[in-house]
Amino acid sequence: MTGVRRTTWDALRARRRPLGRLAAWSVAESLPALLSGLIVARAVDRGFLAGEFGTGLAWLAGLAVAVLVGAVATGRVYRSLGAVVEPYRDELAARVVDGALREATRAGGRPDSAAVARLTQQVEVVRDTFGGLLLVVRGFLFSAGAALLGLLALSPPLAAAVAAPLVLGLTVFAAALPSMVAHQRAQVAAGEELGRSAAAALTGHRDVTACGGQERVVAAVDRRVVAQADAERTLARMAALRSLSLGLGGWLPVVVLLLAAPWLVGRGLSTGAVLGALVYVTTGLQPALHALVQGVGGGGLRYAVTLDRILRGCPPTDPSAAAGRTAATAGGGTAGGGTAGGGTAGGATADGGVVPAVRVRGLTFRYGPHARPVLADFTLTVAGGEHLAVVGPSGAGKSTLAALIAGLVPPDSGSVHLADTPVAAVAPETLARLRVLVPQEAYVRSGTLADNLRYLRPDADQATVAAAVDALGAGPLVERLGGLAAEVEPGRLSAGERQLIAAVRAYLAPAPLVILDEATCHLDPTLEATVEEAFARRPGSLVVIAHRISSAIRARRVLVFDDDRPLAGSHEELLRRSPTYRELVGHWQELTIPAHRPLTRT
């Protein structure tokens, strides 16, 4: 838990000024706790017992004024608390997002599905429990401190008699706290193991049924359920220690006061002082201790364990590595959501031979260790300057192939080389200089249209950007938005408009390989043809994961995911060799072309 302590301390130290305001308002808020016993003692001794009813009421009126001051201060306490907690929450959210992006974009990395849970659940748990801890610890320090000061003003022996069991109760609670943290961590880990086990069973239920392994899988999940239940029961038993702490520190002082009251009164202590001491214990010390024990024993444990999970899953960024990435990728970024960057890759070997743009050898990939392979021993070569279209039924593995070529996911076996560079062995900034991937869901950020288009090539001049806009048929969109200097509101753009902006962005990128993963599916067929033909004329190589069969007709070579294994060839060759391809073409022809018109290459 060293990281938890250090992170918490750093967060508090970075907000010394808001904490100072919080402490100042806490002093005002604790005014009733400081004065309540003294005022009650004076009201009883000098007012009601002395027969001065008005004097007693006047003292109680003073207590009412103190309560009003404390109520006003309480509102300011919560405002000051927000100035401490909300920036801390933002820092954790930024850390989770940064860690997820670094993991997804590193060579051989995988998208971290747990990052969503960290961002939407764990960060909010830390935020809420951190704020709760600040409140209860602050409340105990100021309320208990004020009550003890009041007791000391009433009678030092009374203060000593109350402080001794209070310290004993706090000691018992502090001694049990490490064990509570360990059991809380075990409960969280058991829950995660149960979730993983159940998810694996549900994901592979078809294979489990086919192999007759139902009993074995059910038994494995049952063991996780039992472990989770045992962890929950153990954690519940730890509540007994909290009750012991409350009994020693909160109720034992009351017993001590009641037993010692006759002896203290016999030695000159007034009845009002004894009653004031009981007020301090029951309305000051006892509620403050109860809030501390329940808050730290409940929310505090959740805070420590949850923050520890976040810190383990999102290690801090190495500043030197980050600086290196920044320097290496000036001009890099994403095109429509896929990783891309600036730079060029060599097109020839040292002896003059041409280097393929893409070389895939023995590639095997499956989603999960027991799932059917999406690709099995797959081999493909894309020559420099080639235009390849990839077609096939939905779910056949086309987008998976695009992600493997782009280096977004690692294969189970086999290799992928881009311009003779192994994808699995290079840093993200090197990979970014080799390819640009445009996925189906295009990303457009707030800012000017020019900034969006130049994102992967910041040094592109006005003429270069204008030429790219014209080449891809984006002129009408630019004009409608108000020109390149116009501010873009992503939420007001259609899916097709976002795809067109992402396409121009990728067209401007210097990367020699462009991968369009259904990146034009929201464009009309005419504009889609304009975009693909522009990319085909662009220097470098083009791989199109086709949404329409017309993309295959425009390509120099087509890869079709057939029923048995992928086949590659020209449009005419695949019409002869692949029943799947003939079916795709025939289906498209029936939908888009009258029967009396032959299907021709454009």
C-alpha cells in the first residue's frame, strides 16, 4: 500500500491552500462541540439550579448561536472539500485514460477492457471514499479535539478519565486496520476472479457443450462463488472489531463518568460540570469516534483497495520515455481513431530489390485460448504500390486482419512485417511512420477544420491541404462548414462527414501504407469511389476492407475470405475460383444493377 499512501499524500500536499480553507471552516464548525459542555454546565449551575431561570435560558441561547455559526461553516466545509476532491478525481481519470492508450498503442499491446470499469466505477469509488475520509478524519480531529479541550476546561481529571478509554479504542482499531485492508483486498480479488471465470464460461459455452465439459466448468465457477462468499463472510466478521473499538472508545467513557460522578461531586465538582462532561462525551466524542471507525473501516478500506487496483493497472508515465515519444512522433497521431504518424519507409533493399509493403507469414489469431481461430497459418504479401481489397461475409475476420497488419493486436503465432520492419518488435512511434489506419468509426476533434485535416501532417501548407480536399471530393463539405478556418463541432457532423474528414487526414499523412477498414461505409457510392480512387493514385500502398463489392472491382487484387481459407486474385480469377466471391458479387449485382446491364470494371 506504499503507492496508495504516497499518492494520497501527494494529492493532499498539492492542495495545501484548499486544505487550509477546509481546516479554517472546520474550526468554526467545531464551535458547538467546544462550547456545548461548558454552556450546559453554566446554564445548570448558575441558572436552573440557582433558581435563575432566565440566566439558564440565556446560556442556552448562546449555545444556539454557536450551533448556527457551525451550520453556516458546514456549508463552507463542503465547498472547500470539493476544491480538494474534484481535481484529485480528474488526475486519476487522466491517469487511467493515459494508461489505457499507452497499452493499446504499444507494440504487441492489447486494448484494456478493464479501463472502462476503472474510469466509470473505480475512479468514482475513489473520489467518493476520498471525500468521505477527509470528512470523517477532519471531523474527528476537530470535534474530538474541541470536546477534549472543553473537558479540560471543566476539569482536568475528567478529561484524563475520558481520554484513556478513547485512546484504548483507537489503538485497538489501528491494530486491526492492516488485517481489515488485507481481507478487503481478498474480497475484491475474489470478485474479479469470479467475474473472469463466469465470463470465460459464458463466452465458450458452445465449445463446453460440444466437448461435454459442463460439469467441470460449473465446478470451476462454483469454486469461485464459494471463495467469493467466504471472503464476504470474513469481511463481515471484521465488523466485530469495529464494534469493540466503538465500545472501548465511545461507551466506556460514559460508564467511567457515571461510576466516578459521586466521587467527583464529593470532591467539589459541580452537578453542571458532570452533566457538561456527559454532553461532551455523548454529543462530541462518541459521534466523532463512530464516524471515524465506520468511515475508515468501510469507505477507507474501499478507498485503499480500489486506488491500489488503479495504480497497479495504470503505472505512471516515464517522463523520459514520454519525451522520446513526443519527439519521435511530432506529426503522428490518429486518423479517424486508428494510430498513424508521419515519416516514410524505404521502398527498396540494399541490393536494389523491392521491399513488400506488407508481408504476413504463418499468421494465426483467435479470440481466447479455446476459441476457433479467426486466421490460421495465414500468409499474404502486398507489394509496394499495390491496391488490395479484402472482402467476405460479416464476421469472417476482415477487420481482425486490418488490426493485425496495423499492429494493434498481436498474433498468437506468425509474423507481420511492414516495409521489412517486424511489427511486433518496433516502438509505437516507429510503427506510426509505416502505416495509417482509418477505422469505420471516424474521430473528429474540436478545433478548426484545418487542424483536424493537418493532425497527422502539421507542416502541410495551404496548397497541399486544398489539393487533398479536391482529390477526395471534400470541397462541398469544406464550403458548407465555412472553410478550413471554421470551427468544427463533432457532434453536429454526420457519420459520413466525419469519415470524409478522417479520409483527408489520412491522405495527407506521409505514411506509405494506408489501411481503410470500412472507412467509407457511410459515404454514397459515388463519393466512396472518388475517395478510393484518390488513395489508389496516392504514392504508396492501399489495403481496403471493403464495405461494397464495388471496392473489390476497383482494386488491382482482391482477397476474399472464403469458407475454407482466404483466396487472393483478380476480380475475374475469383469469379472463377471462389463460390463465396461469386455469391457476394451476385448479391450486390441484384441489389444495385438492373439485370440487363452487365457488371463491368470501372
